[in-house]
Amino acid sequence: MKLKNILVILVMFIIFTFSNLGYVKAEDNNFIRLYICGNKDFGIIESYNAKENVYEGVMPKLYKKLEESTGLNLEYKLDISSKDEEIKNRQVDLVTLVNDESYPEIIDKIKVFSLDKGENIYIGFTNIVDNVTMDTIKYAINHLSNDEREYILFSTLNKEMNDMKYKYDYYIIFSILFMMVFFLIIYIRLIKKRIIKIKSTDEITMYSNYKNFMKKYSLFITESNRQNYCLIDMGVDLSNVKKIYGYDVLEEILKSVATVLDENINDGEMFCRRTSSSFILLMECISELYLEERLVILAERIKNNITKYAFNISYGVYYLRTYDNDLKKASIYAMSARLKSEENGKLYTLCTKEEIENIEKEIFLEKNIIDDIKKGRVEYRTDSYGNVHAIIGKVSFDADKLVENLDAFVNVIIKSKPSTVKGQYLKSVSVASTMGPGIKIDLNSFDI
């Protein structure tokens, strides 16, 4: 046999022998169990999940890779709480080290990762690891390619980032929902505020209406400060304007009057439109001379602001008394004084004690008439034509009271219908002042 052939056979024998030894070694390594001491709180690099009872992060993935390449069985030590105790008591073979961590029991270490912040991650070997196992692990680490290292490192980082992203997504969704609820509450409050404003605002002047005026009076004007105020009924004679120019111009003038009033009243004073041609003002009254001066200036400014149309202004003044809780009655006093001003061609008239007594009598009479009508005690007379005549009030009564009285009177007449009468009992209804023309009322407006 030639020397060349002998050398080929010898080389093949050596290769076969060493390959079998490697196989046996790897197979034997499966029975070698090495315990790892990890860092229980090192973020995404290495941390202990107490709920799952496992270590998670970059290093557990690296150890898994080393198991596959070396055939060793690498497990984290979980039954000892202190890292120092695990190393000192020779309970572990491998230790995850960060930067310059050192222990007397660590006889060697190898760097596995370099992080951006200058941190280096090592695997340390304790003095209970034999040299062959140590070399096997070092060999496996040194032969890890850059791609494998990056995959181990960044796949974990990406997973953590995704988990954080999902977590932040929940935070974002929660924040958006919170903001939506917050703005919804604000919107509802604004709507509610707008509704309240609409209810308390005069639809023509866009300032406080009579109802809101009454409410503010009861809240802010008390017995302690009531005597410092007077109630003024201001009449603006716009009858000619309404006839000539119509309601649009009338409303425009009322808005302008309200604007001038708003600009000229002091803090703590207030006003509102009462009818289509009158306003109520609550003003401070230091003295009659001071009040007269203010009323004159106010009338001049209103007329100067509205120069295109001619109209007259008159005031009725009523000094509030301590016991004037009922603003409605006080406004009647002021209105009565204003009517006196219009009759006498004066700018303003004070409501006197005698006028107050007369009004009290009328109010008493009005109340008695209403009570009598409601109780069925109605005085009326008939004529030969089948007409029924009755007094339902005085011209000075409020329109609402007159309507109430008329309705009560008609109901009394209807209830007194004899059972023998057939067909339509009530033919027509008319109202008139003394010696005034009759005005027909629609029968459908009554509950017949």
C-alpha cells in the first residue's frame, strides 16, 4: 500500500474519532446543570417576574442560546432572595455582572454586551465551575455572530417597546376619553348657563328680564339696605313711533334705551324692561336733589342717543320702605306715580303717602272682587235682550287679573245654565270700560 493512501486513512480515522468524542461530550453535557445568579431588577436586560416565577429580558434569551450551542442545562436560581448569599454560599455557577461588579468567588468573566450608556454586561464564573465548562461557554460566546447578538438584544428591546407602546396606547385612550368627558361637562355647563341666560334675558333688549329682576331684588336688597334705594318706573312714550314706523323701529329704540341705562347705572343698581314702553329701575337715592339730577341727565342721554325719533320720557319714583318685600306692589306705586307725571307733563313724580293709601284700597277691592267671583258671589244684571252685565275690575288692574276675573265670571254664568235650556247658551262675550266701546272676545278662549 502506498504511503499516500495510508495517510488518507489515518486522517479519516482521526476525524472520525474526534467527531465521536465531541458527540459524546455534547451528549454528556446535557446532564450538567449550571445555576445562574441574575439581577432581579435590571429592567429589560434582566428582571424577575414574581407572578410567572421566571426571569425575563435579554440575558435569559442569551442563556437559552448558550444552552442550544453547548448542550448545557442553564437555570436561574430562584429560591434564594439575596444575590450576595447565592454567590457566597456557592449556590450558583454563573453570575450576570454589570460593569465593575466583583465578588471574591468570581474567578473569571467574559463580556457579552456593550450598551449605549457605557454599561457593559458580563457573565461571571464562580470558583465551583470547572475549566472545561468555563471554556465551553466562553467558546460559545466568542463565536456568537454580531447578527445573533443584535437579534437577542433588539428583539427583546422591541418587545419591551411594543409592550410599553400598548401601555402608552391605553394611557392615550384613557386621556382622550377623560378629555372628552371633561369637555362634555364644560359644554353641558355652558349650554345650561346659556339656557339660564335665555330664561333670564329680555328677548328685545337682551338685558335682564322682569322675572330675573324680581329674583335679584329678593337676593340682594334686604331690610338692612332697602331704605337706601328707590324704585323708578320710567315711561318712554313711543305710541307715535309705533304707528308711523312699526314694531321693528320700536324694538330698535328699546334696545338703545336699554344700552344707555346699562351704561349709566352704578354697581348695585339694576333695571329691566317691564312693558313695551316702560322700564323699571332700582337706583340709590342719597337725596332727592341728587336723584333728580341723575334722572335729568339720564333722559338727556337717551334722547341724544336716539335723535332720529321724537318721544317723551317720564318717571315715577317710589322710595322703598324697610318692609317692602313685595317688589310687585312697590312697582305698582312707582307706575302710579309715573302715570301722574304723564298726566301733568312733568319729568318725574314722587309717590305720596296718599297715593299709596289709594292704591292699597284698590288692591283690597281687587282682591275682594276676585274672591267673590271665585266663590260664585257675582253681582250682575240682565236686560230685556238677554244680555248679562257685570263689573270684573277697574282699568288700573293688571291685565292678568282682569283676564282671571273675566274667566271666573263666564264660568259662573255657564254653571248657572238651567237644565231646561237647550242649544248654545252663551252667544257672545264683550268687554268695555265705562262709556267705552265694546270689544268682542273669542268664545273659544273660554273653557266652555
